[in-house]
Amino acid sequence: MRWTRKLQLVIPTLLAVTACGAPQVPQPQNAPTSVPEKPSKPVELNVLDVAGNLQLTQGMIDEFVRTHPDVVTKVNATKATAPDMPGKLKAEQNSGTSQTHLVLTGTDGLASVVEQELVHALLPEYSARLPKLEEVYLPAAHEMQKLAQNQGVAITYYPAGPLLEYDPAKVPTPPASPAALLEWAKAHPGRFQYARPANSGPGRTFLMGLPYLLGDKDPKDPENGWDRTWAYLKELGQYVEGYPGGTTDVMKNLANGTSWMVASTTGWDINPRVLGSVPEGMKIATFKDFHWVTDAHYAVIPKGVSADVLSANLALIRFMLEPQQQAKAYDKGYFYPGPAVKGVTLDMAPKESRDAIARYGRAEYDRLIEERPKEQSLPAAQQVKAFQRWDREIGRK
């Protein structure tokens, strides 16, 4: 009867497990049902930047802390890459503690958190806490706001690219079309470069701008409408030695002569030359009949934050969208122009910004921004699909 004895031992164990239930994974809380106009006591905010946005907004944040001591005591800022950010948020939320209170992200990170539902819906739930976005935004910035699907707020904006940046000593006549770039790359293997689009503004702008230049069937459908773009990138890839994980390494290669020509944007052209990491004499070129692919940075609030933290975040976002704060987004050209709202001009910017743009800006940028068509970046789901396909078919080599 040994089996009877074993059964007598097992049954109480099973009953105990059933009574206790299976181990529970903590779930992130929903948005607090009541969010105070002001935190019950000042909070300390942890901000994660995955877009280099603090270069544009650190001054705004510092001034908010200084002028709103009853809302925020301190802001701790950390940085990470856009591809790493969703996993970090998910791990925090599964543990039941959202240590990250606010994320500053580009469209790459935005696409991931929207798709994975890692952040709070801010609109229309908290519209009263924010400016009337449809009234204050520049028209193209308002279009970029739509990409957030109500789960974030655009805080900076620029037309971006695609642009080519090159060393005029090595490239006397830059290509004026994708076909000409391909021929140039064939003749100069390893000398053209762009970064992995999933973690690079210039990389994804180059990727999303090609369907307009190549006449693809549907520039908004990377899966079924980009036959020419994918074929082009595969052929071009035969003459590209490698794809760095971020734009900084691309610019280093341009500066040290490893690359002679790279994919760029207005900001990545101006800012590295201001900082001295790229020689001042580098030039830019545009493809004939190109379309700008616009870009933006967003503030998103991870699920699981407290009502007080959510209240402080909303106050901070509202403050950052004030015109006098937006003028700081001119920075040193990193996101040129930078402001997302109407009525913000360079003469409102700090003197350091005005001096940098006067010396390192390009006179043709304002004309091109005015003249050339502007196309919204891909929506979140399509952007993720485009990045995944690029990683799978182009970047694997």
C-alpha cells in the first residue's frame, strides 16, 4: 500500500498550492483614478533619455525645478538606447515598481512603447493639464503628435532629412539622386555609411525618405509598398562595410576619414561641427526632388507611476511647451530648428544658441524647409516593421 501513503502525502501539498495560488507576477497599475493639480508633496523625478533630447531640454527642466520647488525637488537623468528602453520599462513594471517616471524618446522608442502598451494614455484624459495642442503646435509638429496615439506629447520637432554630409576634399561632386549615390558607392566601396535605423535619426530618415525618391508604390507601407527601397538597400549594402549602432560612430568615421560621405540630418550636420567632433568644413547635399521626413521627440509616462509623479510630469510637460522654454530647443543646432510650437524664433533663443547657428548653420536650410514637401514619419506599427525588416534583410551582414 505504499502508493496510498504517497497519495496521502501528495494531497495536502496540492491543496496547499491550490489555496495559496500560483505565484503572481505584479502587474503595473492603471492610471491613478485621481491626479491632483499639484503633488501632495514635492517629488523627485527619474527621467530616462533615449533620444539625446536632454541636449535640447535640460535647460527647460532645470528652470522648472528652480521655479517650481513645490512640485519637484530634483530631477535625476539617465540615458539609454531606444532598443533597450522597452525591456527596462517592462522589467520595472513586472516587478511592481516603476523607477522610471518620464521617458524622452524619438519615434523609434515611441513606436515600441506604443506597440507594447508600456506608457499611460495622456490624451484626452489630461488635456486640461496641457496647452491646446492643435492650436499651439506648428502644423508639421501637430502631424507628428498624431504618431503618439495619445500616449505621449511631442516636445521638440524638426524636418530632419534625408541629407548627405560629405568631405568636399574627397567628394568634389556629391550625388544628386539615389541612383547616383549607388554608382558613387560602387566606385568607392566602404566610403558611404549610415547607422542602424532603429537607433539613429539619420539612419531612419534615410530609410523612410527613399520610398518617395524611388517612386515606391506606398511610402507608408514598408511590408508591401517598398519593393524598390528594399532592392535598392540590398544593392547599396554590397558597398557598405558596416552599419554602426548609432549616429555618433558614423560621425566619428566621417571626421577621421574612414567614411567620406554619410546619411545626415540638419541637426546632425550642425551640432557635431559646433562641438568640434566633425570638421567645420564638411558640406551637405540633398537629393533632387527629395521630401523631408519629419522627426520629433516625445515625453511619455510609464505605467505604474504614482498620482503625485503623474501630476508633476504633466506640469513639467506643460511648462516645456511654453514659447519662452521652446526657444531653448534651438540649442546648438542639434535638432534644427527644434521648437514644436508656433511663434518661436531664433532671436528668442539664448545667445549661445544664436551664435552657434550664425556660425555653423546653413543659409539654405530655412529655404529648403519652406520649399520642400514634409512627410510624417511612419506610424508606430509600420516603423517597427520597417526596422525589423531592415535588421533582418539589410543589417544582418
